[in-house]
Amino acid sequence: MKFAVLDFETTGNQSADEIIQVGLAIIEEDQSISRVYGSYVNPGIPIPPFISNLTGITNSDVENAPSLEEMMMELVPMLDDVVLVGHNVSFDFNFLQNALDRCGYLPYSGRILDTIDFLKICFPSLTTYQLGLVSTQFGIVHDRPHQADSDALATAHVLLKCLDELIGLPLITLQRLTELFADEDSDLAWYFDDLCREKEKEPAQDLESHNFYRQLALAVEDWSDISTPRNDEDDNPLKSMDFPQFLAEIEERLRAIMPQYEARESQSMMFGEVMNALENDKHLLIEAGTGTGKSLGYLIPAIYQSVKRESKVMVSTHTINLQEQLRERDIPLLTQVVPFLFKAAIFKGRQHYLCLRKFEHKINKRDFVNPKEDVILAAQMIVWLAQTETGDDEELNLGGRGGDFWETVSSDSDSCLGRACPWFRKCYYHRAKHEAGIADVVITNHSKLFTDVKAGHQLLPAYEHLVIDEAHHLEEVAGKHLGLHMRYFTVVHTLTRLYKDNRNGQFPALIQQLRSSSDEKASDWTVVIDRLCGELVEVKEHWDRLNDMLFALLPERSDAAPGDTGQFVLRLQPNKKPKDWDVLAAIENQIYVTLGEVTRKAEKMLNDIKDNLDDFSADSLITDISGLIKDLSNEREDLHMFMALSDIGNVYWMEANGHFRSKSLQMYAVPVDVSKQLKEVFFDKKKSIILTSATLSIEKSFQYMIENLGLQEASDNGRLVTVQLPSPFRYRDQALLVIPRDFPSVKGSVGDALFVETLVKSLADTAIVTQGRMLVLFTSYRMLRQVYEPLRSALSSSDITILGQGVDTGSRSKLIRRFQDSSASVLLGTSSFWEGIDIPGEALTCLAIVRLPFQPPNHPLVEAKSELLKQQKKNPFMKLSVPQAVIRFKQGFGRLVRTASDRGIVIVYDTRVIESYYGKHFLYSLPGPKMEHMPTNQMVSRISEWLHEGDKS
């Protein structure tokens, strides 16, 4: 086949907009690119400035260019007898049809393919489908992004890469893809059918590289074949080696593979402290700033401890990101340098693993809710199965509605057939569990840690030693897991998966199955299912009504971003129930009673079918339905508990956002104080727990963490060691902290005219000196909005781009990527930008903190904790608000210096740090940057001078 890869640059996205440039790359049947055609087009109207900014195409470029008619005379002959291809082809195709029509040609009627579909299917783990970034990842030269000829050529190379990948797939995978698309009346179906026929003519290949089972090609063998890292008969490899010897050997090997490796004082101290705690059964709070090499700091002692004592060490992280970093970077490095075989396994929550039985059932039955999207998702996953060794959803880029699709095929305990499942030995969850069972070190996350506690320690392998990384999040995660958290969609997904309409859902699927069976009781069961479906519809109506009424109670918070989960918040108090709460309680009671009936009748019927019907595919369906019925039963109890508002140890509240209103409703019931539970389930039970993070101390003291995490008794008994490691960075040389001492102050979450005006001027002047490369952290979204437009206009003549969270479209990671990719930009962010973002090097030179990051005092959890502290005759502001804000402030500050060569400025616009009695807690908690305060008008010259000092050195 011959392909023509088309790309247009236009004056906008609407069909009435004009073409300003065309690019076309022709790919011949032998897959060579024979021609690249490009031409500007005179649109007859001025090009909007934002299009010129994006594409670099100006009015003078198109002034003497051919008209649309002249260009089409050249283009149309090249579109004869080709397959038309584009990156997001519908955009270019609409403009093409419009141009053909305007110039008097017949519409294009050939076949059309989209490289985005191909990328999703061929490379299911790509993190982005944006052409520029994909080109970079594939090593394709794409020198002029957003210029049509360059885009067309890059897209042609991307297509060739995809076709290459498809030809290399196992035949069975291609056959499954062809079957999948067969019912689709699409050009993609035609393409796969053609490709499959070609592949079938070839002699059988690839029989060794995959494991073929039930018409799918898998990348892994049975997990039962995975053996322990070392033979039981062999001597312990650490029998006669103490920790210093072990460490010396590792460091020698590190130097051999990384000549630039040098031991860092803080990391060496961390090795010793962690080892000490593990050997002497102590708990350890250890603060390790950026650059310490914290991951190796605890992994090396953990490996030594687990192998020497033959006792598993558990490591828990807060974010999946850090878990992935350990998997991708740290564990492979240690595998090279540890002088014997060891095993570190990653073990996540069950919902992260694919259930092969559910997936097989889904594609065989074509159980698709949004057929067009779901077929592409299923195709992605069929290809992914031939690549993945873990079956972990983090490897997949599902996008859009992919999360809903994943929910229907992910593993869960209630619908697991265990050993009775034909996929049992291939199962990804049981593989992960088996690997964790035989591993020396298991890496999990805080969430799974607490799910295991709630499940009576049935999920994780037994352990006595635990390392908690990102430990400043432990209290918050504990609250969410030891309490209750329910979403509107939690219930809706369960209901609609059971019954959406007469054709969709597990109950209608069971009715179909029963109709094809010859069992005499089939018609009786069908009647029961019909009644159950009617009752589920009734529950859904009540649930919708309850959520609408609960949402109507919520007041809007003025400082939150639109679409922010906490945009609407309401605390519910047992002794101050809202007006008409009894009306809401009555609706909940109807849900409670009806669901009680549904679960009782469904369980009875399902047991009856199981006993009488001998059919594996019905078994599989019944297992899934039983699981969903269990989910409904749990949700019924959770809702009942929430609406009762009866536990005085809990704080109850609701949150929602303005975009999805009652459909975004979330309900929380969280213990006000988790310290007692943490003490009971962890610190009293385990031999040694190491808690580490870059932010655990406040003004050199760990007291806040000790009290909040339930470590006071361990501290009093001498079982707790606290260590603050020295920073590996030279903060006095690398960071200058500036405070404009005469800066106007502000009350509340909104700035007055003087404050906004002064802030905008100062940010703009500073941005010019630092050439953008500036991150501005706000505590209130409303203030960010107040600053965004005026700052943009203040910098409009200086080629510095402004990016604003919630103003510019895109997720946090997309905005950060845009910030890093553009040479001069200022990024404005709120809460989620204060931590967990890593922008090393030149991309970030200046960090501006607009206000100290105090949590809103009226947030339900803060309010309830403050009340508890007052009862204990303690000062909530000093015991809770200040410590929380200091930890957040330290996290924010930590964004600036990420490597030993980074250098930059932090501006704190909140004069409370030097004027208030509590300000010193913030400044003295920082790792020793140079600090200066001065009048606002002297700040820019000082910053400029300091940056130039750095250039000289």
C-alpha cells in the first residue's frame, strides 16, 4: 500500500478557519519516503498572534504564497490511489474535504488511518502521543514542530515505526486484533485484516519468545516456575561478612561502573543509622534532604538485614512514582553491585493488576460500553500482554475513559476464582504475591500497607522490619484508610456493571447465558434477575436524589480552583445535623433496606445456579456477579455508617467540585487522631520501623512527628532514635532567600488592589532578570487568577510565557513539561505544586512563595484536630497550623535546589516570616540558605548581582 501523510497548519480549529501551510509525505509500497511536499498558503486574512506564536508562521511568510486553489492543483494529484494518514487525522481530513469542496473537486473517498490509533495499539506504554515528544522518544529528527512539512515527515517516520512494530507481533496477537476490529466498519479493521493475511502466508515464527495460552500471546511463563533468589542448601552469603565489609564491597563495585561515584557524608551516616536501627530493634525518624541518596541509604541496609537474618524487610512509599523509580532505577543498579543474588519485589494494591479471566471474557463477549474507544483499549491491552511482565496498569497509557475500562478487568478478591481459575498460574496478581513471598525486600505503598492492616494482615507477606519513605504523608494516608472514603461513582459503577440497560451489564449477560441453557429452572432464575434489575434501578434513582440533596448543602470555598475536589466542602457534626437531615436519612434508609433485599435474594439465586448449572463461562460470570454483590453490600454498610454520624472519634465531611456537581461528591469519615492506632498496629507490633523524608523536623525538632504518629511512648522508653542528616548541598552558595520587608500584607485568600499590583510588578521585574525560569507558589487559586492576566500583559513584550494551573489546560505533569521545554516561562501553581515535582538544572532559577502555606483553618479535618487540641489545653495554632505549614514550606523550598550544581533564588513575599513571633520557625527549619531582607525596590538589583556572582564562580 502507498500512504500519503498529510498535515495542515491553519488559522484556528474551526471548519471556517483557513489553511496557511500544507505538508505531505509520500510513503511507497517498499516503505521508503519518496517525496515530501510543503507549501505556504495565503489565507486572505491576518494570522492570529497565538497561531504565529505556536507555528512561527507570520503574515509576511504567507503574503506572496499561492492561493488555496493554486495549492490544491498541486496537492490533489498526489492523493490519487493512496491511504491518507494523519496525526489526529480527523482535523486534517475536515480541512481537506472543505478545501476540495471550495475548489470544485469531488470529496476524498479513499481509506484513512490515524497514527495516534497506531501508537496507542503498538506502543501501549508510551507516556504521551504528542508528536514532538513521540519523535524525541523514537529518535526521529523533527526540527520544526508545528510546521506542516516537518510535522508530515515526522508523522511518516512514526507510522513506519508502528508498521515495523506490528509486523514483529506474534501471529496470534495479530489474529486477535483482526477479530477485535472485525465488527467495526472501519479502515483500521481493513488494515489489520490485510496485515494478518500477509503474516499468515509466512512460515511460523516466534514460537519460543512468547507463552501461548487460550489464544493470547504472553510475555511471561507460569509464576509457579519462579524460584527463590538463592538455594536453601547453600550457605548464607553474609555468614562471615559484617555490614562495613558488605558496604565497602558495594562501594567498590559502584566505582567500577560509575567512575564519578563518590561516598557522600550524609548517605554514609544514613547507612549506619538505618543498619543500627534494624539490628537493635529500634524505631528511627531520619530526615534526609534532597541529594542525600536516600533510596540507597535505606535499601542497602535493608538487603543486608533481610539476607543476613533471613527476615523480610518491607519498604513503603507514598507515591506510585517513587515505587516506579525504585523499580526502574535503584533496584537494577543494586542488582549489579550487590555481591550475591537477592530479590526485591514490587507489590501494589490488587486493583493495579489485570485479571486475565475478566479480560478474556470481555473481549470474547465484546462487552464494550463505548465500542469505538473500548475496542482501541482492548487492542492496546492485547499487544501489551505480549510485552508486560507485571500486568500492572501503571505501564499502560489508557487516557480518557480508560480508567472505567480498567475497572472492569482489574483483579479483585471478591471475584477471584483462585486455584479454580484457568488463568491461575498466569495470574499477574498471584505472580506479584508469590514474588513478594520469596523476596528479601518488598516495596509497597502506604495505601497497601493500611489495606493490609484492615484485612487482618492477609495481603502482604509477614514482616518485622519496615521502612516508610515519604513519611510526612503517613498520618494523612492512615486517616483515609482507617476511616471511610466514598465517592458518588463508587456506587454507580457497581450498580451499572450489574445492570445498565437490557443489553449491558452482568445480569443481562447472565439472562442470555440462561436462555441458551437447557436447565428447567432457567426461566425461574430469569424472573428473579428481572426483579433484581428493577430494584437496582430504584436504588440508582434514590442514590442520585440523595447525592443531589447532599450537594445542595455544600457551601463553595472561595480560594479553591474550579474543578478542585475541595471546591465545595461541608463538615457534618453529630450534634449539629443540617436542617431536614431526617429527609436525607429516610432516603438512605430506603437504599439500605432495598440493597439488603437485593443482596439476600441475589446470593440465594447465585448459589442455586452454581449448584445446578455446569458451565464454566457461567461460573466465571457468577463469580463476577458475586463479587459485585459483595461490593454493594459493603457500600450499603459504609453509607449507613456515614449517614448515622455517630462516632465522636471521627470527623465527617463532604467535598465536591463545580464541574461535575453532585456527581463529584465524596464522603469522608476519618479518625481525628490516628496516633493511637498507628502505635497499636505498627510501633508496638514491629521490631523496627524507619521513617524517612526530606521534611520531618521543625526547627531541628521531631516532636510534632513524634506526637502525631504515635511515637511518644517509644521515645520515652528509648526505643526511638531521631537523626537529621547534614545536607550534601552548599546551600549558602547555592540558594539566596530574599524577603521584601516593606511588602504589603494581605488578609484572607484574596489580595487587594495594592497587593496584586505590587506583586505583579515585582514578579514581572524579577522574571525579566531571571529570563523566566520561575515557579510561583500560591496558597489560593483566586489569588493565582488575580495575578495571571496582569502578569501576562506586563511580560507580553518580553517573550516570557505565563503558564497557570487551572487557567492553561493540561494536567500538572503536562504544565511542568511545557515549563521545562520552553526557554523562558513563569509557572503559577497552587497546592499540588508545593511538592513532588522535580525540575533540576537551568529550567528553574527562581522560586517565589506568595504566602506561607497555612491550611484553611475551616477545613473539616483541621477544624476537628484544633478542637481536640483545645480540649487537651494545647494551642492549635502552634501545635498544628504552624508545624503543618512549616513542613509544606520546606517542601516548597525543596523544589529549587535539586542537584549539586543548581543555583537559584527564593523570594518569600509574606512578611510574617520576619514580623510574627512564629516566623522564625519557618526560616530556621530551612537547610541554611543565605537569607537577606530589603526594601522591595532593591530586590531586583540584588538578585541580578547574586546571579552574576554565580556566573563568575
